[in-house]
Amino acid sequence: MSDALPVVTPWFTVTTVDDTITLIREPHADPLVRANLWHVRGRDRDLLIDCGLGVTSFHDALPGFVAREPVLVLTHGHFDHMGSAHEFADCWAHALEPVAEPMFGALDGAALAASDMYPAATHETLPPLLISARPSESYDPYGYRVHPARVTRALADGDRVDLGDRAFTVLHLPGHSPGSIGLYDEHDGTLFTGDVLCEGPLIDDIVGCDITDYIATMRRLRELPARIVHAGHEHDFGQDRMHELIDAYIASRT
């Protein structure tokens, strides 16, 4: 079946959000694993928030973003967010995320369904393949593996990610995974949430999820005066929509 997939280059799309933030996506990944990757330019260093599936080399495909090697911060350790993490010299993640011994990941829907990562109820909703194209003729999606990454800084709640002209506070936001984090710039209200808060279904029933923690995380986020949310999937939203999503989740779980 993989031979029938078209070969597409470039693999990534790149969209300018503002003067410092760029959104990178893998448009030929299934929406389930089509993560948002955020590049933030700073005066002293650049930041990359998550790095996608690792279907193709991030450095080779996007040389403009590694002309000055960014610090990679992982919002969590699921394969659609950390697939290229092994390429980066500086990889920062929460200590509770198994980045050095990553969780199972697959582009083969049947293999993913056979793993213990997803509950049985979701198995029939997984597509046969989680990509609709290949980055090269030789690429075999059935051979996909998640490579271990070396964490050079273990992040904890309250840590600062300083870019020189702006800084983000690390928020430990467990629920979707034990070590999920967000990054918050309290000076301009910019919040990066990973998979903890985004449009679409919020996943709280796979390995590592904890609904009690998730509810506490949502209540914490409800108190933040965030202006704009850059989520791990789908599109951005403002404070009003943030509150709607939080309130809907809490109501559905309490």
C-alpha cells in the first residue's frame, strides 16, 4: 500500500504568524498526528516547540530554521511531537516524559491499534496509514520507529525559557501525559499548550493520561489571563474560546 502513496516535497509547510513566530506543519499527516510545530525567534537564541513525526529529517528539510540551531522544547513525549528530537543538540523536556525511552509510535494504524497506547474503543477509528504521502520514493511508513532523544535540560514547573528579549514560564500541565507542559509569556499573554488544550477532542484515555490531573490542569489554565493560545493541533484561539474549551471539558468530566 505504501508504494501507492505519492511522493511530496517539501514535506513541511511554513506559515508566518508574526514577526517572531512561525508555524510549521506536516500537511500529509493524518489530523490525529498532524502536530503544530512552533519556531520562535529570540535575540539570543531561537526556540522550537515540538518537532513532528520525524518522517524526514527536520534539519535537511528546513535548513533555514537551523541556520541558528534552536533549543527544542517538547511539550510532551508522544511520537507526533518528538519524532525528530534525536536530531537536536539541545532538547528540553519535563522529567516525567519518557523521551530517552520513548513510547510506542507507528504510522501503521493496525500496529498502533495492536499496541497498548490506545483503548480498544478507538481502534476502529484509526486509518490504515497515518500519512497520505511519502517524503521520498524509498520511504517505508511501515518501518517507522521513534528514536530516543537525549534531554539536555529537565524542565519543571516555574522554570524560565529565556530567549534574551522575551522569556516563557514553564507550566507543568499533567493530564494528557504525566509531564505535559505549556509555555507562557505573561508579558504579552502568549500561551503554547501542546495537546493539553486545543480544538477538537481532548485525549484523556490513552496510556499516561489522568483525568483527575487533567481537570486540575484545566482549572489552573482557567485562571491565566492568556491573550492567544498556540495549540499543539488545529488553529489558534483567544481567551473566550479558551474558556469555552476548558469549561466544556470540566463539565464533561465532573
